[in-house]
Amino acid sequence: MTANLIGIAIIDIVFFTLLVLTAIAILRQRNLFAVAMLSGVFSLLSAGLFVTLDAMDVAFTEAAVGAGISTVLMLGTLALTSRDEAKRPRSALLPLFVCLVAGAALVYGTLDMPPFGAVDNPIQTHVAPEYIARTPTDIGIPNVVAAVLASYRGFDTLGEVVVVFAALVAVLLMLGTSGRRTNGKNGKEE
Amino acid sequence: MNNADLLLLAIAIPALTPFLLAACGKQPNLRDTVSVLASIATFAAVLPLLLAVIDGARPAISLIEVMPGLVLGFEIEPLGMLFATVASGLWIPTALYSIGYMRGAHEKKQTRFAICFAIAIASAIGIAFSGNLFTLFIFYEVLTISTYPLVAHKETPEAKKGARTYLAILMTTSILFLLVALIWTWNIAGTTEFRAGGILDGRLDPVYAPFLLALFAFGIGKAALMPFHRWLPAAMVAPTPVSALLHAVAVVKAGVFTMLKVGTYIFGVGFLGKTGASDWLVWLAAASILIASIVALTKDDLKARLAYSTVSQLSYITLGMALAVQMGVIGGAMHIVTHAMGKIALFMCAGAIYVAAHKTKISQLDGLGRKMPVTFACFTIAALSIIGLPPFAGAWSKWYLMIAAADANQLIIIGVLMVSSLLNVAYLLPIPARAFFLKPKEDKAHGDAAASRIEEAPLLCLLPICFAALGCIVLFFTIGGLYEYLLSIPIRPESLP
Amino acid sequence: MEHHSILRVVSKLLIPPMLVYALYVQFHGEYSPGGGFQAGVVFAAAFVLYSLVHGIDALTRVAPPRVLHALAGLGVLIFAGTGVVTMALGDAYLGYYALGEHPQHAQEWGIVVVEFGVGMTVATVMLSLFIAFASHTRKLDDKDW
Amino acid sequence: MTKALGLLVALFALWLALSGYFKPFLLIVGFLSCLFTVLLARRMNLLDDEAVPLQLRLTLPLYWSWLGGEIFKSALAVSKIILSPRIVLDQQLIAVESPLKTDMGHVIFANSITLTPGTATVEAAPGKFLVHALTNEAASAEAFTEMARRVAVVETR
Amino acid sequence: MMSLIEANLPALQVVLPLVAAPLCALLGRGDRSWAFACLVTFVTFAVSVALFAETYAGTIISYRMGGWEIPLGIEYRVDRLNAFVLLIISGSAALVLPYARRIVAAEIPAERQPLFYTAFLLCITGLLGITITGDAFNIFVFLEISSLATYALVASGSWVNKRALTAAYNYLIMGTVGATFFVIGVGMLYMITGTLNLADLAVRIVEHGDSSTLRMGFVFILIGIGLKLAMFPLHLWLPNAYAYAPSAVTAFLAATATKAAVYVMLRFMFTVFGFDYEFQADTLRMVVLPLAVIAMFAASIVAIFQDNLKRMLAYSSIAQIGYILLGLTFLTETGLTASIVHLFNHAVTKAALFMVAGCFVLSAGTCSISKLGGIGRDMPWTTAAFVVGGLSLIGLPLTVGFISKWYLVLAALELGWWPVALMIMASSLLAIIYVWRVIEAAYLQPAPEGVVRKEAPLSMLIPTWIFIGLSIWFGINAMLTSTAAGRAASALIDSSHILWKE
Amino acid sequence: MSDLGIDLDYIMGRYNYWLFCILMMTGLYITVSRGNLIKKIVGLNIFQTAVFMLYISMGKVIGGTAPILTEVPETIYSNPLPHVLILTAIVVGIATTAVALALVVRIRESYGTIEEDEILELEHDMDFGSGAAQGDPVA
Amino acid sequence: MAMFLAITAALFVAIVLVLVRLFAGPTLYDRVLAVNTFGTLTVLVLSALGFVTERPDFLDIAMLYALVNFVGTIAILKFFRYRSFGRIRPEPEER
Amino acid sequence: MDPALIDFARNLATAIAFIVGGGFILVGSLGLVRLPDVWSRIHAAGIIDTIGAELILIGMMFQTGLTQTTLKLALIGLFLFITGPTATHAVANASFIAGIRPDRLKRNESEAVLGEDTPEEMKA
């Protein structure tokens, strides 16, 4: 363990703490514009976390999505809906219970998990090393993620593209292709 | 044309009739002609089969294997042949009668009525000829469903309510118990075929036998065993031909017939006797007989009283099976015939009274006998047959049942049968008595004019009634042949060649 | 000169580099982090910036929704079609080895083409989504903010 | 046309800076990408002085280094305020005349004002800006004129 | 050419509708895109018939996407079980689409129709993909394709009733939570095995033994898929989604969406987990079984009180899913056969019933039971179809419903689970009540004043009756379905390592 | 260590997962407990992102580096597979979000609110208020 | 390396402070300002992390963020402005 | 020259840049928290966006030497340099139009810029 590694671990925890703080802020924040911003911040922090965890590509995507499209879409929605969350008393017991049960199950599941970051974990010994070892000869590009993404598991990526396309179809089906409003009433202002 | 083809024909004719009826639904005369012709054709197809079966033939045919090991197939044996003959035979008079009745009472949707009627007959014959329990179950359910529209025919709230009760009880029992029993049987025996001597012997743990029997006994709701008898009175909202044929012959007899089949060919009389699995059923049937009779006494509605009478009489047949002796089976089978003859006549009379006089209550019948002498004469004959007095057919079946009780050493049951006969007298005979001997009550509403217009029902109604009443008498004298025939019902497992 | 001229000028300065950057990300996916998806998003972001400053109508003039939708479908078809082509050439679906003699080049070609399809679909879809949301309401006037 | 070419060249330089690979394939693709971008820019009506500031003098880097110094100085000034135990502000919204002729010059001037901590452009109107200043020193008119003079050197048409 | 197609059949199964979807969107006009979508589904159906025929004898087709070796690349694996499910899905699609034209024209604005059919094709793609793939993560991807398309399809009912929107929203939230749970579960499995290929997972799970991670992986996958297939307490999205979606969509979804999810459940439970450990089996028998039984009753009882025909049928679907899950929890071959055969039977029956509801909506403008009085006279064929379908739902003989009940009860009896057998039957009695309410209204109630109702057009009647015909035909001659289901079940049982298996 | 009942290695090997469990619960809680439709979606995003982190952390090898090959021999690389999976999952997530937001827009147009409670009240009125049958179209 | 860790730590402290402003508000413009600053800081953190993880050649993420953050900020302002004040502000013709 | 010396010089330069830049960033973010209103905070944000960010990037450039990475860092710096003030301006502009005014405004010449037709809300 070099100082660097400890440093990364600390960065990891700091990022995480910030993430939880942001999540709690989102929970408590009633102004939806602020929520949209906070969710942008959230995904940005997670992008940072991904970088520390060596997932450059994922960080890249998360940054692009979280800061770019996701926020813009959410703002676009807010522009058409409302700014503030209504203050309404809701019983928090059941949701809390559900979450605690799910959380307990998750934690129980982690008890026997292979330790974080160990080299001899099953996932580091079974399929993944093959990818790393074979990519230079099979495909001949340095970015193993791209190789797996587009070739080894290219079909998943095709599915992903179709998902994106499906989202377009879905949104257009609902909001219309021409962009002009189809049915009359909508609060221009409430 | 061989017997197997005939068998198919016997089912196919009534099964295809509905299509013809639907096609000519716009022309009532043509439709009713078709209906009568179909009934005659069916009987014509059944008769040669009867002769063949008497000769010892056992025609069989298997249509299709629904699931691996589960066959849709037919096989004729004496019991089924008997039932088929009764059902198809009595269809002819009923077809005639219903023409008269429906037109007389100006009922609506006569085409639907005729169609459902034909389907019901087809399924009754299907039940009779079923080669295995599975096939029987199918036709059993078809019968239930096809008779539902008949019961609900009037579409009044009461009719709908009655039909609902009818459907609910029959479906509930059949699905909840009979189907489970069927699957259980299949599970342990690997087959549901009807075989002489039963298929469960040696396969079913005797400890479970009473439970399986209970599933069957309650599952066959059409046998109207108490406490699942409520549907039968409820179904009396139906037009009278329906009550006559279906609830005196086809439906209820399908129930008790199934009971007999199960006792004889699934459990086997020997197995039942050996294990005593049916002992409890004997007592239940006995209780059913008595209680239903007592309830019948309290009913003022003519059809309701007849219905409770039916409940009681059906239990005779169940009792015959539960006694687990050969004579019981014979007595039960015989009772199917004799009771059918008697009850159909009674119901037809009730219908005739309704058509002619628009009266349904017993208390309204005072003095009607003089206006409708033929009807009430026939009523008396049939009633006596039901009660079991010679020289009417009912006497014989009761006789054999008593012998069976004696065979089974159930002396109390003999007593029960005696008491029951007395009760029969008590609830049936007052009806013609009132009609013939009491003076008509003053009817303020309709006045004398209305009363004086009452005369005999249409000829088409009257003829079948006479025919049925006559049957009750004729059957008494020809019972020997029937007895011989019934002896051919195989009781013991056939020895393997 | 409008009150947000600064923004207009800066956006004009920024959009072409953003587009080039997006295309760079698109075509360097094999060498460094990135690829079709990320490129598509950045590409769309550049157009979003354009529409934020110049209004949604200007955007729909530059990139008509109809064309965008067609291109989105086309992107999917490029990806899926690559698979069909390899299939027709006798390899498995998306088996790029069929695309050329040299196995590594064949693979690389396959990846480039496929990633291009991804980028095209993502960019156009993201942009169409933005247009769908943004134009669903009363038009935002250029001066209105 | 010059604008398009200029933009193309600039963008290709950007590509090379980003890429760092000199494989023929990537170069070709890079060129095509830049071409495509230029086409798009044309379609967007971006090809004018603002998007392709070819007219700017090469004195721009010089200006920037001067600006860097200014920024550093004013940053220190603002830092002092922030770090002082009691924050004392003299906030003001002042109008600043802009003697510059082109939009680009305006933007450079306005952005320079904003870049310098202590002052920020709030609103732009023809020929003048509304500037928010944190302190009196930041709001001194001389600083703005000096800056405008230097921008003018860069801008010249 | 033929051999090329034959070699790539598994890929074509999914790729055909996938490629067709964008093309359909490009076609532009409602009728054209409809015709195109129809054509595509027919071809897709032909492909699945070919696959079914190929696997019927027991061959397992393994197709390697991209030609990569198995744990590296994505595998398409067709065996008897999923060939059967593929057949159900593509067959339903091929029948629902011809049916859809008229009702869609009535329910969806003309300019949105191409998009509607595109979403339809995407939904088919997703469902087929889920079914055919042999890769855990690929399942997720295609699950999401089908889900997104489904949300859109459900929401497009909003031109008839705005509640389709909230229904779709709730479906989306719950569906996404479900999918995410599924991903968590898959992640846990991946973590302890290092592979995503289902067959490989099965082998390596055994090698690595029991662990809390495996257990929770199991639980999360169970809940995740449970949400998608509307397992009892997780079913809340279903009634409204089915009730307010466009009628053609409801018919298709009822026939296929939950079925594909059930398939995934079966695949995971048996092939992947295989019940080596008490924990899995106990979870199924102690938790899922009671839930399934409760579903059978609770949902049926709620169905009785619905006035909206589609909603009633939706609740009935929840109950029927209870049957399917019940068969699964028996962990025996017969139980599995029951589940699988009911997959098919319920698909056929429910599709037909929802199609009937669609016909009612088109002709009578309503599917409120209280307003359908006397419709049996005005629309005899449609109503007759409902009667037969209803009987099948109840489980009367000569219909497919009976076959399912038969196997289910048989499975319960084999285990000696008496109460369960009786409860299965008791719950089908509830079906009588809710089916009969409709039948009674249709035939015995007077028609509302001044309503003109015409028999549904042939283009809708014929597909409906084909489904009805199927549900009768396979009720009378269930050899094909029950053998296919039995074989699939025995293959599943053989492939899994059930701990008490002799 | 073990005699204290605390195994530090054990904790170090899992703390990362536990942290994400907390995050997941927060996200799920927002989704389940909030009545605002948009906030639910945000909660869903958080929930999903936490799952992504779980995946990414399982792929991490301590002392490893991003799986983009370098010339340096003997480099340890982190596992690329989870990265690929999560890339796909992120895209799926944004697609879902887009659809959900479009739905919210339409809901707001039709109902005039995006609060679940108010919508439920409106729907309750539709069911029982006007006496209209459930199956009727309410355009 | 220690230098990069140190600067990362400093950036984190700054981020925390910025987040405090972001959470606290009070006006939306405070938040937008904080978000924008947060974006700048993140660009720096991402760059620094590239050095910490010893793969400094992947600055693309930082660059991406530098570009996209700007779009996000402008978008927030534009959409927010429209929502809350679009009606109050007179139409251009009226001015 | 001695490579070790170059290394040292380079590290020193980086260290100085980092310390100064980091210092500015900390101060700026502190200002973001401490200062009383949007208007004053804009200037604190300005410190971070400009001098702090650029210095840190320059410090990094010292470490990478003359490589492609340096170019990228320079590009990042350039982008930040352009976008940072623009975004700040946009915020200031937006809050100005929204009618938010500094707490104690010493001098207000906004009419001079906006002219007579300034809407009421904006005068605040």
C-alpha cells in the first residue's frame, strides 16, 4: 500500500460522503430547479468517483449524461411543469421500512462478497483477463473497454442503441413529432 | 354401419342439431320440425345400440388423446346404454311437449331454447357413453353450461338469480371436488377408464378411500346430495319442459348415473364393500332422503315440491351405490328409469297446469281436476309410481333397493325407505286429491269468467303426459327384461384371459 | 446589439470546437476513453447551446426534426446492418472478421463503423429529445430571457 | 470563403492537438470531421467575424498576459476582503462606456471586466456596459479606460 | 442462401424486428407502417416456427454473437423451453398486429401511428431478445428495450383516457426499480462467479458454493423479475396499465410481456440457481408459494368488483400469474409443466379476451360491464368468443385452461399438498363469478336505450377467433403443448441440480 | 485483529460496498417516499447510479489502472467488463429518464399537477365522483 | 504525486464549501453560481485525478466537462428565467 | 543541464503554482460562503474560475512538459477562460433582470445603460 493508494481510498470516501450529502440535499430540497442542479452535481461527483475507480469510459459517459443531457431534459420538463414540490404530509414509515429491508438485504449480500480490489477475485480471474490478454491480438486496439463494448459484447451495445432509439420513439409518441402542441389545455402559467 | 359409427352418430345428431336449428331460427315451424326429427333420429340411432349391447357387444371408440395418457373416448356398457336410452327416448315426448308449452306460454327466444336443449341432450348421451371419467367430466360440464341459459330463460331477476345459484353450485362442486377427485384418481391409477371391478383396488390406500369417495359424492353436484341440493329447487324458475326433461331426467340422472358409474367402475363395488368406504354415504343419503321429503311437505309451489321430491328420490340411487352390493346397483339403475318415467310425467303435468290455468301454487289447484281430468289422472298415476305402489314401475326399484339394504345388512335403511314412501304419500297425493275433491276457491281478481275458461292443455302437451303415465304402468309389467339386462352390469373384475 | 451579445459571441466561438471535440471523441474511442455514445452527447450539447442562444426555431432550421429522426433510425440501421452484412458474408452476426482479410483491421473497421452508428443515433436522438421537450411549449423568444 | 478556410485550418489544428495520433486513417477522418463541422457552422450562420476572429491582431497573447497580471492583482484585492474578519463592501452598479467598434471587441472588453475579480459585466447595451463592482477601487474609471485602450489595440479592423 | 439463413436463425429472430423498427418509423404513414409491421411479424413468426421445429427433438442451438467463444461473447441459446416461449411471443404478435389496424386507427391519432407501430416492433424485439439470449446482462438490455416501448405503448392510450399516462408512469417507476433490482442480482452473481453467461454461471455457482452473496443475488433477481411479471404484492402497476393501454397493446402485452418475464424467472431459478441450497428452495416454498396463492384469491376477488372489463381481465391476469408461479414453486417436473403449459394457455386465452374487449370498445365505445347489456345480440360472434375465452379462464374442459389446471392440481397432488390443490380449484371458482357477470350482462340484460352497436369488423374478429380456436384446439388436443411443455420442464429439471432430486 | 472481534481486512474489503448500499437506500427512499413525480425520477437516477458504482467498484483492482493498454509491461488493469456493462446501463438509465420526463409533461398537461396525491384524488373522483363508469373514455 | 494529492485535497475542501452554498441557496442564482463554480472545480479535480491515478493522458473528461458545464449553466438560466419571469417581462414589440 | 535539477525546478514551479492557485481557490470558495449576496459572491466565483483554475492548470503543465497532454491542459485552460466569465456574466445578467439588487448599493447607474423604458420589476 503506497501513499498513493491510501490517497485514492480517501478520495473515494470523500467522494462518497459528498454523494450522500448531495442525495440527502435532493431529498430535502423542495425547489425542483435546485433538485435538477443537485442531480447534475450528483452525477458529476459520481463521475469523479468512477475516475478514481479506473473507469474512465464510464466517468466520461456519466459526466456527459449527467451534466449535459439529463440536466437539460429535466430543465425542459420543469419549464413545462412546476417549480416547487408541494408540501404534503406523507407517511414515511412504509417507504422507510421498504428501504431498510432492501438495504439490509444488500448488506447481508455483501458479507460474503469477494474483498474489494483483490486481484484474485473470481471476476478478475475468469473472463476479464481474457479480454485484456486477447484484445491486442484479436482486435489490436488499446482501449479494452471499446473492444469489449463494440466487438466482444457488441450485441449488448446494439441493444443499447436500440434502447436510445426506443426512448426517442417513446418521447415522440407522447410529445409529438412536429413539436407543436397537439392538445389544447396546459398551464402556460399556473 | 357398425356399432362404433352408430355410437358417434348417436352423439353427433343432437350435437349437430343446434347448427341446423340456428340456421332455421327465423322459421318457427321448420325449427320445431327439425327439433322433433332430431329427437327421433337420435333415438333411432340409440335403439340398435341397445339391442347390440343386450347381445353383449361393447362398442368403443377413442377420439383423441388430449394429453399424454388422457383420452377422449367412448365405450358403451349396460348402465350407460340404459341411461342413453332413457334420455334419448324421453326426448321425443319432451320435444313435442315443449313445442306445445313454449307456444302456449308465448315464451321468447325459442330458438335459443331449442339449441341449448339439443346441446344438453347431446351431452347427456355423451355422459352415458363416456369411456372414461375424463370424458364424462367434459360432458358433465357441457351439460351444466348448456342448461344455464335454459334455467335463466325468462331473464327476469328471479330467473337470473335462480340460474346463478344453479350454476354456482354445480360448477363449484364439479370443479372444487369432482375435478380434484378426477385428477387424484388419475394420479394414483394412471388412468380414468371405467373398468369392471374398478381401477382403484390395490392402488388406493383404503384409509383415503372415504375421502376420495367424498370428493366424488359431493363433486357430483347433479346428484343433489344434501347439502348441495339447493340448485335443484332454484332451477325450477325454468320453463317446465326444462324442469321436466332436464331436472327429472337428463341433468339429475346424469348426476346419479355418474355416481353409479364411479361406484361400479372406478371404486368397484367389491372395493367399496371391502373397505367400508361408502358407509358414511349410506347414512348421508338416507338423511338426504328423509330431510328432502320433509322439506317437500312444506312447499306450496308445485314445482318446488316436485323438486324436493326429486332430491329425495335421487338419494335413493346414491344410496343404492353406497350400499356396495350388486343389488344396490341394479336397484339404483332401475330407479333411474322408473323415477324418470314418473317424474317427467309429474313435471309435464305441472307445466300443463301452468299453460292451461297459469297456476303454480298447490293451494290454487282446488277443483281443477274437474276442468283438466286427463292431466290430473296422469298426475295420480305418476305419483303412485313415485310412491312405489304396484302396479306402477316405481314399486320395483324400491323393492330391489330394499333387497340391497338387506344384502348389506343395513336394516335401518329398510326402515328409512319405508318411512320415505309414507312421506311420498303425504306430499304427493294431496295434490290430485285437492284437484279432484275440493271446491275451487273464489277468485276475486279473475272472477268466474276467468276460471271457467280453463280447459285442458294443448294436445301437444297432453299426449306426452299420457305417454309417460302409460310408461309407468307398462314398465311395471316388463320389468323382468330390465332386470335381466341390469344383471349384465359387470360387478367383479373381468378375469384376465 | 442585444443585451446578451456576449453570450452569442461566446457561443459562436465555442460551437465549432465543441463539434470537432465530439467527433474527436467519436473516432478515438479505440485509443482513449470515449466512443460513439459520449461523442453523440457532446455533439448534441453543441446544438443545444446553439438553440439556447439562437432560439429553438433556429435550431430546427439547421437540424429539421424530420431529418434528425431519419438519421436516428439510420444510425441503428448502420449498426444492425453491419451485423447483417457480416452474416451475409458468412460470419456470425456482428462477426467483424468477415469484413476484411486482415483480422485486426477487420475488427477495427467493424468497431469504427459500429461506433459511428452509435454516435449518429445518440446525437440525433438526444437532440430530438431536446427539441421535443423544448418546443412542446410556447416558443421561447430569443429576447425573452 | 476565407472564413470557412480559416475555420477549417483552426479546427484541424485543434484536432491534431487533441488527437496526437498521426495515423492516416485518423488524419483523414479528422479532416472530414473538420470539414463537416465547417459545413454545419455555415448552416448555422456562424461564419462571421465573431466565430472566426481572424481579424484579431497577434497582440492578443500580449493582451492576455497583461490581463493576467490585472487579474492577479484584483484577485488579491478581493481575497483580502474575503479574508478580512468583517466584510466591508461598497457595491455599485456603474455604467462603463465602451469605445470599441466591433462586437468582438465588446465581448473581449466585457469578458475582461468579468474576468477581473471585483468587477462583473451585468448588462450590455449599445456602446456601454452596466458593470457591478465590489469596491470603490474596482470601480475606478481609469482602470476601465486603460483596459478599453488595450482591447482596441487587439481589435482593430 | 438457405443454409446461410438457417445458420443464423437465432440472430434473425431478434434482428428482423429490430431492423424493421427504424424502417417502420421511416415509412411515415399509418397504413403503410402497419402493413410493414405485419409482414415483419409474420416472417418473425416463421423464424420461431423454424427454431421450434429444430429444437423440438431436443437439440440445443447455441449461436455465438460476433463469433466469439462463449464466456467472452454473448450467446444465443435456444432450447425447447425458450423456443416454445419464442413461438408464443411471435405468434401473438403475428395475430395481434392484423387485429390492431382498425382499433389503432380509432384510438391513436393518424400522425402518431407509424411511431406506434415502431414501438410495437421494438417491444417485440425486446421480448424476443429476453427470451432467446443466454447472457444475463443481455437480458437486462432487451428487458429495457421492451419496457421502454411498452411504457410508450401504454401511454399512447392517453388519447382515449388520460389515466393511461399515470398508469404508464407507475409502470415505468416500478419497472425500472425492478430492472435495477435485477441488475443488482446479476451483479452479485457476476461478483462471485466472474461470468455473465447463463450456462457458465450455472456451472460456476456450483463451484463456488453457497454464500450470502449468492442468496441475495437470488433474492434480488426474484424481486426484480417479480416486479416485471407482476408477482402478487408487486403487481400494482399492472391493472391500470392493462386497463388504459390501447386495446391492441393490452392484448399483446397480456399475451407476452409477463410471459417473457416468467421465462426469465424459470431460466434463472432452474438453470442458473438450480436449488442446490435450502435457501432458494425455502424462499420459493415459504414465500413465493403463499404469495402466489394469495394472488390467486385476492386478485380474483378484486376482479369481481371491477366494472371496467379490461381492468377486470387485468386483475384476472394477476391471478393467473399466481398459477404460473405456483407451478414453479412446486419444484417438480409436473409443476413446471403446469407453469409452462399455462404460459401458453393463458397467453392464448387472455389475448383473445382482451381482443374481445377491444372489439367492444370499438363498436360500443365502452368496455364498462354495466353498459354492455344485451351486447350478445348485437355482436354475437364477439360475445361468443368472450364466452369461450371465459370458460377457458375458469378452466373448464375442452379449453386450454383446463389443461393448465389439470397439471397444476396433478402437481400439487403428487406432492400430497391437498390444501393447495383445493385452493387452486377454489380460486377458479372466483373466475366463474367474474366471467359470469359479463356473460350475464351480455346476454340477459337489456341493451341501453338508443345505442347502435355493430358486429366488430372481420379484420378484428378473425384474429380473435383464431386465438379462441387455438384455445379450443389445444384444449382438445393438448398433445403438442403438453408434450412440448413436459419436455421443456424435464430439460429444465435435468439441467438444474435440485437438492432432493433422486 | 480477530481476537478483538473486528477483522480490519474484512471491513476494508467491503466498506466500499456498504457505502453504496447506503446510497442505494437513499435513492430508493426518495423514489418510494416522495410524491412529486419529478423527484421520484431523480431518486430513481440516484438509485441506479449507486448500482453503477457497485459494479464499478467490483471491477476495481487495487494498484491497477484503467483498462486502456499502455506500453508498460506488467501493468495491472482493472476489469473492463463492468465498465462496459455500466456504460450500457447508464445509457439505458438516461433513456428511461427521458421517457419518464415526457410522461410527466403529459401528465401535467392532462391533470394540471405533478403531485401524486393530487392525481390520486382526481382519479378517485373520476372513478366514484361523477358516477361515470370506469370503462368510459375520459378524453 | 503528493503534490497532486495535496491539490486534490484543497480542491475537495473548496468543493465542500461550494456545496454548502449550493445547498443553502438562498436564491436560485446563488445556486447557479455555485453549480458553475462547482463545475470548474470538478474540471480541476478530474485533471488532478488523472495525475493521481497515473494516467494523465485522459484529460478528455475534464475537457468535456469544461465544455458541457457551460451549456448546463446557460440552460438552467434560460429555462428558469422563462418559467418565473417570462410573463412579467413585456414582449419585444411592446418595448 | 542536470536532469535532476530540471526536475527540481519543474516540481518547484508546480508547487508554487499549486500553492498560489490552491490558495486562491480556497479563498474564493470561502468567499462564496461568507459573502452576503449573489452580487458579491459572483466575484468570489470569479477568483476560482480565473486565477485559481488557470494557475492549477499551469502547475500541471509544468509536470507534463512538452507533450500532447500539455496541449490538452492548455485547451482546457482556454475553454475555462472563455466560458467562466461568460457564465458568470449570464448569472449576473439573469439575476439583474430578475430584479435582485445588491444589499447596500452605493451607486446605481443602471438607468443610464438601460434607458427610459426599463421595466418596473427590473428597477426593483
